[in-house]
Amino acid sequence: MNNRPNNRERLHLAKIKEMPCGVCNASGPSDAHHIVQHNQYLCIPLCKDCHTNNFLGLHGQKRNWAIYKQDEMSVLNETLKKMLG
């Protein structure tokens, strides 16, 4: 599988990284979290806390996700609305 994004995908990822966090709305830059690995358009913007923090983050105990009542699909939906809006 080709894991290298093409130019259009790189531009999309750069836009995602400029956005505020999709969970807590912390200002960017954000991480581009891939919902499905190597699918560049299935990405959401996440701050470090909501992405990788041991307690708050998606790759931890997901406490921020529970507090804000979010999941990956709800954040993807809001991200797409903002990008296409």
C-alpha cells in the first residue's frame, strides 16, 4: 500500500492541521488524526490533549471525548461542515 500522500492529500492534511481541535475547540495548529490509517481524507483535527494525552485523549482514556460527548464520526462531520461550508 502506498503510504505517501499525493499533493492534493498533503494540501488537505495541511488544512486539517490549521483548524482548531474538533473536540475541545483549542486553537490550532492541530494534529491530523487518521480515523482509518492511510485514508488521508478521513482525518480530523485534534489538539495534543484530545489526541494523545493518557487521560484525556483518544489514544488514552478518552475523558475529554466523554466530557464533550464526541466520537470520531461526530468530529469528522463537523470538520467536513467547516471545510465545505
